Amino acid sequence: MGHQVTRQAKTMMTHKITIMALIAGIVLGATATEGFIVYRQSHDSQIFQERARCKAIADAYVKENTDLNDNSVTGRSVTLEKVDYSPGRNSCVAELNTTIFAPGAAYERYSVRDLLSGETLFSVMCNKGCMEDLLKLDLIDPAFDYIINNATIPMEVEKEWALKESSWQKVFGSISNAPASQPKSAPPSRR
């Protein structure tokens, strides 16, 4: 009989330990889940704040760099296509369309710029006869998406962009003022 009581006590003790471990696991899991939710909300809030800051910087850039004369025949107009915060670059990246007006002509330049460093990361010029929508879909949008998600541009990607740009040049004539594989620095400020 003493042997049976000891066996029952061991079984009850094993059940108690199992129940305590289960409760501890549930509490630990709930705590970890709550911690993850708090972290995620904090991270999402930070990204939202960075995006809002980038939008304000982009709007200021457009305003500063648009210079149309009174007659709107000459000058430069900058249009913001997209802007986003790039965590990889820890910067604001914008896709811009700059139209340069001259008497009897207009030139379109599509570019992807790091607004904080002023660096033009990708740029193509679109002259008369260039199919702007296709150019945007084939070259500009993929470049923007790549730059948003990556801190640097590897040489292979620059070569791919240069090949695409080259094929565009064969079809539509000269569309760029420099090869895509040669990032252009920011133009000097006019102030």
C-alpha cells in the first residue's frame, strides 16, 4: 500500500509540473506576442513618420526646383511621381519628372533622387518621339523600386539598367544625357 501511495504522489506531481509548464508556456507566449505587437506598432509608427517627413521634403524640393517664367514658355517644371522612405538608405527617395521648356521645345527628364544627399541615382532624358509611359514602366519604376529596397546599387544592376537604356536608345534615338551606369551628382543649387 505504501508503494501505491508513492506512485500516485509521483503521478500527481508529474501532472502538476506539466500543468505549471503549460501555464508558464502560455504566459511566456502571450508576453512575447504582446512584445512583438508593441514593437511592430512602434516600427510602423516610425515608418509612417519617416514617410510623412519624406513627402514634406519632396514637396519642398518640387517647389524650389520649379521655375517657370511668367509666360510659361521657358523654364523648368518638376513633378513628383513617387516618394518613399528607404530604410536601406535611411533616406528619402523620390521619382521625379522634370520638364525643361525652351522656345519651341520641351524635354522630359525622369529621375530617381536621394532627396537628403541630393544624389541622382538614376536618370534618363526623353526627347520627342519617346514613349514616356513605356520608358517609365520599363526603366524608371523598376529603378525606383530597387533603390527603395536596397542601400546600394550593385554593378550588375547598373549594367542591366544600361543595357535596357541602350535598347531604348536604339528604338527611339538618344533618350539620355548619360549612361544609366554612371550615376549623376546633384546639379548645383541656383541660390
